[in-house]
Amino acid sequence: MKSKILAGVGIAAVAAAALTGCSSSSGGGSAADTSCTNTIVKKDATQVSVWAWYPAFEDVVDEFNNTHDDVQICWTNAGQGNDEYTKFSTAIESGSGAPDVIMLEAEVLSSFSIRDALVDLSEYGAADVKDDYTEGAWKDVSSGDAVYAIPVDGGPMGMLYRKDILDQYGIAAPTTWDEFAAAAQQLKDAGAPGVLANFPPNGRAFTQALFAQAGSVPFTYDSANPTDIGIDVDDSGSKDVLSYWEDLASKGLVNVDEAFTADYNTKLVDGTYAIYVAAAWGPGYLQGLEGSQEGAQWQAAPIPQWDTANPVQVNWGGSTFAVTSQAKDKEAAATVAKEVFGTEEAWKIGIEKAALFPLWKPILESDYFRDLEYPFFGGQQINKDVFLDAAAGYKGFTFSPFQNYAYDQLQQEVTAVVVDGSKDSSSALDDLQATLEKYATEQGFTLQ
């Protein structure tokens, strides 16, 4: 039964593609390995091959290699997101060619652990660093007693807004979703040239996070019982949230532009959207865009709540380091996964050069990070004001072992609701439930 699941999930996770990056010497490496894009400082040390796409990561690698005598990182950028996952999937199928350590988004860990492609780090000292991470961050990399990765950066959610636009129309930054809807209507009634915000039909993890804020627990899954899964995507909370955005979209109070396109990026900074509901990596993304409107005044605030007496914090995105089952020296690979972002020096590079939001508590809870002022936000201390509380309040999330497929189907249903208008929110999520149940059983899972 498990072999059927592994084969089906492997095909669904990514399509086959030519493998590039660290080659046959990647499993454990050697001093003669020429695939590194960085300098090996200690030539006689054990080399650990790493695939990662973090910005400014070469500086982090240099910091690690300069401070470790017994282990050295051989780094390759094998592509971002699904590009890297496709290459990793090909290596899994062929039985060779994977790196020792790989950067993976938390949402895909189950998709690879079910294929026996990742090492359980509980056997390699994961417990020694568990207390260095928040509860939610650790849950995202764990399944039962197993630990499949070490957290790196996260995406606790908040709200970035154009203070100048809201002030112009006498609108206070909304603290609840009811206030958010009222502000959207007020902006339209005032004849503003833009809208309050955008609800992207391809939001995927963004949409799922908003559902989770209303109590959605879409999947129940434990790698200790990999053939069993619970699916509950048509819950009342998810339906309420999708209905909320369906209503705003139908009234023209929000846009439904696809995210991360050139048009979307332009609208983020030209005043079309007065509010950007964002993860903690959003400020860095926003600052990197060209064409900011002259005189724009950005501020950060907590994400609106459904019930301010019982606030719920959610997360959008986040990455990890996992050790692959093809690593020849798993102990050395685990050392890299645990320690590459395990110093203040490495994290100051990640924060200041790559705009990463740390999940490593020694820096996350430091005075330096708390009090950091952001010129783009008028000197506001956005970590202290918004994102630290959001990170502390996040309790973690359980992803499915076929999360990419689930997101693809979610995107189709959301598009049918807010773009095509061919379905209402309730029927769309009912259809999503039926689709995922059918898929799971076809792949050999037993529904809980």
C-alpha cells in the first residue's frame, strides 16, 4: 500500500526534469568537488552539499565555513521552489544526485518525507535545538515524534498599509475584518482611484492562512501512520472567509489580481492597493519593487481579527533545512542543518541583506531585532509593533503529503468564486472536499 502512495504522490508533487547542481559527489562531498559556488576554507574537512536559494546566502555560507573546522558547506542554487523540488524529485526516483542538505518550504516536508527522502533529525540531536524555536515553528517541521527539518525563516502575518491614502479619506487602519470591509466601502464611496486591497485567486498558502485564522484545520496527518489522512476543507470557517472575500469582490471593493505578476507588483507600489495583507517577508518584498509612488507613507499593523477578544495569529510561508536520505554523512549534514543559521552573525546577514524573518529565538527575541527601525516604514519598529507578537502567537499547521495538488485545486475553486463567478463559496469548498477525498483514495490513502 505504501509503495502505491509513494509513487502517486511523487508523480503529483513535481514533474520530471533534468538534474543539475551538485552531482555524483554531492552525497558527502569531497575536497575535489568543483560544483560549489562558494569557497571551501578547510580543504580537509568533511564537505556537506547544500541546495538553497536564500538571498545573500553565500555570505552565510562563508560565515559557517570560517567558523567550522570539521565541516564545510558546498553550496549550489539549484533553483527556487518548484524548480528545485523537481530536481530533488528526479534524484529521489533515480536514487542518486540529491544534496546532503536541502532548503524546503515547510509546506512540502510531508510530500517528501512520505517518499522516505528525508532523515528524521530526532536521531541526530534535533532535541538539542528544539527550545531555540517557537512552538509553531517546531510543529511545522515535525510529524508525531519525527523531526524532518530545522526551521529557518517564517511568515507571521500582519498588515502593511498606505497611511497617506487612509488619512486622505479619513479611514483608520482596520483592526477587525468588519472594519476592513467598512473601510473598503468608504474608500469606494469617496471615489478613490484605487481599492483597499487585493484578494489573489492564486494566493494558495495566503488563502489557506486566512482560512486557518477562522479555525480551519484542513488536514490531519502523522508520518507515523502515512497511509491515513483526515481531510476537512469544507468547514464553516473556510466557507465564511471565502464568502467574505466573494462579497467584497462582487461589489468591486477589492481587486482579484493574480499575485506576483508584473502588474500586481506595480499596483502594490503605485497606490492601487491601500493595504497589503502580508507576511513578515512582505516588507522586504515591497522595498525591492521599483516605481514606488512619490510621497507614499507605509506603516505596519497587526492583521485584522474576526474576534479581537480571541485573536488568532497565522503564518504565510517559511523555509527550513532538511537532511536528505542520500546524505553519506548524516551526522555532518545534521550539523549544517542545525548550525548554518544558528548564530547572531549569520542571522544579521539574513535580516539585513536578505530581509528574512528569523525563527531562531536567540535573535528573534533579541533587543537588536525587536528595536530594529525600518526607514521604508518611517522608522517604525515593525517587529516590535507587529510581527513578534504574530510569531509568538502562531501555533503551527499540519500540511498534507500532497500539498501542491491540494493548493492547485484550491486555486481553481477560488478562481471559480471570485473571478469567474461560476460558483458560490459554499459549493466551491464542497467540491474541493470531494476532489481531495477522491484523489487521496486513488493514491492509496485511507480517509480518517
